[in-house]
Amino acid sequence: MDEVVAVRRVVKRFGAFTALAGVSLTIGQKQFFTLLGPSGCGKTTLLRCIAGFEDLSEGTILLEGRDIAGLAPNLRPVNTVFQHYALFPHMTVAQNVAFGLKMQGMAPGPRLKRAGEMLELVHLSGFADRLPSQLSGGQQQRVALARALAPSPRVLLLDEPLSALDLKLRQAMRVELKQLQEETGITFVFVTHDQEEALTMSDRIAVMSAGEVRQIGSPREIYEAPVNRFVAGFIGETNLLPVRVASFAGGMARVVLPGGHQLTCPGAQTAPTGTPHVSIRPERMTLVPPGSGDLDASVERLIYLGTDLQVLARLADGTALHLRMQNSARATPPGAGSTIGVAIEEGAARLLAD
Amino acid sequence: MAGHAASGAAGTGYRGLTGPLLLPAWAMIGIFLLLPVLLMTLYSFLTKEFRGGVDWTFSLAAYDRFLLSRGLFGDEPPVLEWTYITIFWRSIWQAGLATLICLIVGFPTAWFIATRPLHSRALWLFMITVPYWVNLLIRTVSLRFLLRDQGPLNDLLIGTGLLDSPLRIINTNLAVQLGLFYSYLPFMVLPIYAAVERYNFALSEAAADLYASRWTTLREIVLPVVRPGIIAGCILVFVPSLGAFLAPDLLGGAKTYMIGSLIEEQFKGSQGNWPFGAAVSVILMTLVLIVLMVYARARGRAEVR
Ligand SMILES: Nc1ncnc2c1ncn2[C@@H]1O[C@H](COP(=O)(O)OP(=O)(O)OP(=O)(O)O)[C@@H](O)[C@H]1O
Ligand SMILES: [Mg+2]
């Protein structure tokens, strides 16, 4: 069987507040699956439902095909790296890491040996006899990781495990975590609100907002083919342009851009609701002489970003537009107030579902 | 060098007071702690005056009386005197039992209160402490009234037909235990409450996540983490129970005579013996200190490990 976790129409309410509003997703064997979304969108709640710390209001969660509704957390072959570590303060690092193995009935000798291996894996070999309070935040996080990995769970749930680390260490840990996941073959369900983290590490990403899954796909799909305005805006920078749909068939649409130019673009599988928008990434547009591109805009500001120049412009109807041009000697940047033409790369515009 | 010293002072500046600011603390400790203990120790080495009070001549008579028996007229060869040691032993046992009962009842109580919603915790704590606004003597006397053969409790038991003849509680060990339990329960509940309130329940979730059952979680995680509160509670109940005299006096009989009563009697009326009372107090205090020090050592070692 290929799917390890299947979440089916899960609803979770806290009193009158709905934290999860019908979430469905499936997580495959050995996948690095990421839940991505802004703070408060229900990522932790969903993890807690999978781990068994919250009862579902509605829906089911299957683990390897088995409904785990009635299963207490200690009976689920799932381990968690908690958002705030939750290391046992009265136990040494080694005892912390060995705790799950002890509970599984492993003898002291083998379990301490395995704890040692786990600590080696997270580069904390010299810290086995320290107490958690004697470690830095990043070290504690790595202990939490080792502790959750030690019993070789079927699924490892990680709740923003890199949030306490500084940028350098976080980048290093991203690579290590990904490697670890590939080596151990354990299915990772990884929570983050950092889109870069999600894009670089994941096999699949579920983008959530306000208790709902807004899109599921590979990093490339999520970034290049967002299906709605939320996903397009949340992942990376984008331009949202209001359009009129001239024709729509089989995921291909002919749209009329502000200014009257027509464009064929791929996009949503269903006809958009409300005002249709297309999403265009800033780096997929180029500056051309006025009148020769798809859009005409007047430049408002130029922002120097080092490798790039960001051009902030406005269309005639008032829609803001920003694009990027490489900071090279060959290209002369437009002056503020001047009119520019903008060409949209083939296939770069996506029609959004809402 | 000067700079170094200054930075050192700044480093400790937040930790404590220095110089004249310490005076009130030292005065308190001196007047209310050291002075009485020294006086008591001094009195224990003096000679007994007839109608209470002391004669200012050095004597070991008080300790002699506690430890050794020399027959009715004091002329037989000395043997170990068991009377007072027995009373000590009984007191320790009684106080230990009372502590255990307070712990068994107090822990769940504290747990219950600490896990209530924030706004109702204060109310629960308030209710736990309300009875303590009434003087201990009055409460103990009321308990005696409640428990006696013709008291409300027995009236109720007989009235409802549960019993034919009154349940004899008063003047038994049970009554003394009830008295001690009732007197000192909050001293168990409050420190445990404080510890449980600080307990991070995510630790229990982490334990469950790592396959620990509820009981194992309680044993391996919860109890060790809240242990300081439990130990504080046990000390706060054990120590005053050990020296209690109201409960044994008013609720117990001859068989439940405890150290507190023994000491109390030595300072009452013309029957008293101040040096002996002081000596018993010194011995009691020394015992308590030894127990606490052994505990502190054990704990220090555990922490180093
Ligand atoms: N026990 C609870 N009672 C009431 N509301 C809760 C409870 N737990 C979570 N919530 C609410 O559910 C929503 C989702 O919370 P959750 O912790 O899942 O967010 P999150 O996506 O993990 O956010 P973050 O990125 O900040 O960790 C929040 O609005 C939160 O206030
Ligand atoms: Mg969270």
C-alpha cells in the first residue's frame, strides 16, 4: 500500500470556533509532506489530530488503512517533534532519547546504544549526559528530533522543528533533515509557515489557510501553478491582475487583460468564481518598449535589491504591478514616471479559481 | 582591575541585597530564630526550679532523665529509659502516617485544582484555606464535639439506622489522625498545587507520544517533575504533626500521647520541668534537622548526577 496517512474530511471545533473545516489529504509512503500556512491556520491542530491528542469533531484519519479514531496516542506508531520541544527536564539528553525505546521494552544496553547513535545523527554525541536546561534552543530541538526518531516510527510529525534556529543552522538542518528522511525512509509530516523551507524540502506541500487545505501539490506545482489567489499570494511574490474571461475550455482560458490585450493561459480546472484574476510571477515578465508588450504601465519606484532591481509600476486602471530586472550593465533601468511596456512570458500567467 | 571588580559587582547586583540593607533580615533571623534556639538549648542544661522556671546552675539532669532510668530513688545502675523513646517513636509514626494520608488526599486535590480553568482556581484555593481562618484550638475542639459518642456524627449514623451503638472514635488513634489530617492538609495541597500548576502538560503528551501509558507517565514524568512540591508538602505536614499537641490532647487518649503534649506539659503549672521540656525540644529539633539534611544531601547528589 502506498498511502500511509489518509485524512478524510476532518473537522475540528473548539467550542464555536472551527480550527479545521473539512481537511482531506493523503500522505504517501516515504514522503516528505509539508503543511504550509500562516500562523493560526490549523497546522498544529491537524498534527495533534494525527498524533491522537485531539478528538476529531467529524471525519476519519486512516493510518496504513486502519481507522485510528479510538487509538490512544501511546498506541499510535507515530512520533512527534513538538513545537516547543517538551523535553523531560529531569532526564539527561540520553535518557530523553532512550525514553521511547524504554517504553517499547528495549533493554537498557541496546537502548542506550541506539540513543547514542541517534545523538550522533543529530551531532550531539558529546551532550549525552547533560540536562535539557543546559542546552541551547537549537540543541534542544535536535534532541527532540533524536528522541522522536529513536523508536523508528511509521510517521514522524514535526511541528516547526527549525523555528528556533538561526539562519545558518536552519539552512544546514534543512539539508540534514531531508537527508535523514531519505536515509531512514520514515514518512515525515512537516509543519512550517516558512515557504522557502517548504519549497526546498518537500515532496508534497499542502497549503492551508483558516482550517482548510487550499492546494496540494509538488513544490513546483504550488509555485508555478497556484490554483487560487491565496496560494498564489502566499507562496513567493506575485502579481494579481483582474481579467475578463473571453472563453474557457478544459483548463485553458482566453482572457482579456486590463488594457485590452488578449492572452491564452492555463489555469483552474473549473470556471473561476467572482472576479477572475490571473497570477504572474514578477520574474516572468520583461520590460519592452511601450506599446509592444502585453501591458503598459507607468513606473512609480525602483528598488535596489542587490542582484535585482524591483520595478514598482501601475497600470492605467490603477492595478499595482511589480517586476524584476537583473541588475546588469546591459539593461538601463527605466526612470520613475516613465511609461514602460511589459511582456508576459509564454504560459507565465495562470488563471485562478477565485 | 577596578573595572573587573565593578563588573563583578554589577553581575551580582540583581541577585541580592548587600551591606546595611541586609540588616533587617539578619535582625529577624537573630531575634526570632537564633536567640530562641540558643535560649532553649541553654535552658536544657540548667537545673529545674520547683514551680516551673529554672535555677541557673549547670546540669545534665534533663538529658539524663530522657535517656536513662535509675530506678525509683535514683540509686540503681542506669539502664536505657524507654518511656520517652517510645513516645518519640509513636510521634514519628503518627506524623508519618498523617503525612502519608495528607499526601494521598492532597495530591489529587492539588491536581484537580491546578487543572481547573484559570478563573475558578482561585475560588478552589480560597475554599481550601477558609477553615484556616478559625483558630486551630477551636477547630480541634469542634472536631471533638463532632466525633464524640453523643455527637452529630454518631447521631446521624444511629438515626439513619446504619449503626446500633455509637462508633467510638474519640480517644482513639483514628481521631488523632483525623485531627492531624484536618489541621495540616492545606500545607500539603498548596505546595503541590504550585508545582502542578507550573507543570508543562506537553510533557505528558510527549510521554504518551513515546508509547508511555497513563500510569507510566505519572510515575516516570509527572511525579519526578513535581517532586519538589511533594517534598515541600511532606515536610510542611510532617514537622508540625510531629510536634502537635492539640490533636493528641483533645482527640486522643493515653495511648496516643505524643511529643508535643510531653513538651507542653513541662511548661504548664507547677508540674512542669522547664529544662526537661527544653531538652526534649532540642532532641526533637535535632532529629528533624538530621532528616532534612539527609534529604538535602540526597537531593544535591541527585542533581549533580
Ligand atoms: N485548545 C484550543 N482551544 C481553542 N482554540 C484553539 C485550541 N487550539 C488551537 N486553537 C485555535 O485553532 C486555530 C489553529 O491553531 P493551531 O495551533 O493549529 O495553529 P497553527 O497553524 O499551528 O499556528 P502556528 O503557526 O502559529 O503554530 C487557532 O486560531 C487557535 O487559536
Ligand atoms: Mg503551530
